[in-house]
Amino acid sequence: MSSLLENIIAIIELFHKYSKTDKETDTLSKKELKELLEVEFRPVLKVKDIFQN
């Protein structure tokens, strides 16, 4: 399997991991999106105050 396909599958799996916390499993709520970004992108995003809103 190509690395591109592997990475796309990983993104889809991450989406499903965070979208399953409520009834709407096909979409991310604002809360779910915030959690995904905080957890998965924290090492990349060095700005601590970006999630204060």
C-alpha cells in the first residue's frame, strides 16, 4: 500500500475516533473538533493560547 493511502486511512480513522463521542458519528461537533486539534496537533502547534476561545 502506498504511503499516501496509508496516511489517508490514518486520517479517516482519527476522524472516526473523535466523531464517535456523540450520536452524530458522520460529523465532528465543535467540541470533538477542538479535542482532535488539541490532542493530535499539540506537538505541531506551539502556541498555547490558540484554543482559549
